Amino acid sequence: MEREKGWETILRGLEKFSSELGGGKCWGGNESLTIVDATLIPYAYRLYVFEHYRGFSLPSPNQSELWANYHSWYSHVTQSHAVKSSCPDRERYLKHVEKYAEGKARSKVGNAVRRGVSAHDYDDDIDHDDVFGDDIVHHIAPLKDSDLKK
């Protein structure tokens, strides 16, 4: 239920974004990429992860004018050489995120997510989870102001 609510929140945000496209190919009615487009593109590109691992998919372009706008925007921006050259290969990325999708990631963040807390609230000592094997994090000496001036 929580995942479905999260997905609905994403969809409502994308609908709001689509309502601001203004008839242009990019946000705000612009013909070329804006900072808003550049901010959303990496996340929009990776939405296929939700479909692959959770079965959530975007509404089709013929569902509404907003979704037609969104799909038109996405098609346009992903044709840009700058965007194409910076997006990861889909199959490699799916493999990369698989451990997170299946709840098997072994990191402080992964452990915190499984426990349902923020990584800042997760304490390796209290939670008895020494992700770093030798607990090297506790062996690193803190920096002093004099170290920064060298």
C-alpha cells in the first residue's frame, strides 16, 4: 500500500510538471533544455526501474492531454545527444539496482532502508551491523583545523 501511494505521488508530480510544459518541447514552453528539464531527466529516464521491479508503469499518452504532453516531452529530451550520452544502459542499470529492489543491498543506507529508518539514525554499533568488516570508519582520525591549513 505504501509503495502504491508513493507511485501515485510520483504520477501527480509528473502531471503537475506536464501542465507547466506550455506547449513547447521543453519546460515552460521553451524549445531547448532548461534547468528544470535537466533536473528531471535523470529521474524520468529511470522510471523503467519501477515497472521492471514493482510493476508500476506510466499512463499511456492517449490517457489524457497531460500524459500526451509528458510523453512528447520525454521523447524530445531523450533525443538530445547530451542526454543520450549521460544515461546508463538500461540492462546494466537494472542489474546494478537489483540488490536494492530485492532488499539485499549491504550498505549503511541499504540496512537503514530495510529497518525503516534514515541512514543518519542507523548506528552500526547499536544495530550490530559492521558493514565495513574491520569497522574502519571508527579508525579514521578526525580532521583538526590545523590539518586543513596545510
